[in-house]
Amino acid sequence: MDANTETATAVAVIIGGKRLVLPPMTFAQLKRAWPAIEAVGKADNRINLTDAALEIVIVLLPNETVESLSEQLLTTEIDGLLGQVPVLLRISGLMAAGDPEPGEVQAGT
């Protein structure tokens, strides 16, 4: 199993060479992450998209800050992080399996 994979109850991301297992978010955590979730859909470049992804992840890591995660995140880990955030949102119940990713336009719209 790849280190950046979805399990039934968690998502793993690699930040700074460390594997972080993120459980589904509670409703309160989703509410706290909501501005960042909206920012994912509005991000116009990878830097802004990565910042928004870190803002979402930080909700589940109360002992970390976005700044500390940014310092730890290797550029080679960005793709894995960006790929796992939609999975995290899906297992948290925000998106159904067939829903478009944040920022994607559904066919026919």
C-alpha cells in the first residue's frame, strides 16, 4: 500500500518525511476548515492550493501550525498532499465518491 493512500477510516499524508494519519473530520472541524476548503476551489496557482491544503490538514493537527508544516513540507511531497486532501474531504462526508473535486466544473455546467 502506498504511503499516501486512503483506508476505510483515515488518510495518510507525508510531510517532512513523516507519515501523518488523518482521520475523517468531525462537523466542527469541517466548519473550521471551511474557509480553506473554499480557497482550494479558488486557488489560481500551486502555492495558494498548497497553502489551502495545509490549512485543511492543520484542523486535524492541533499541535502544529501552517507555518511549521510549510517549513517541513518537501516540494516532492506536494503532489501527494494535494491528491489526498480531496480523499480526506470525501471520507469526512463532504463529497460523495462521484462528486467533482473542489474547483472542478461538473460536465454540462
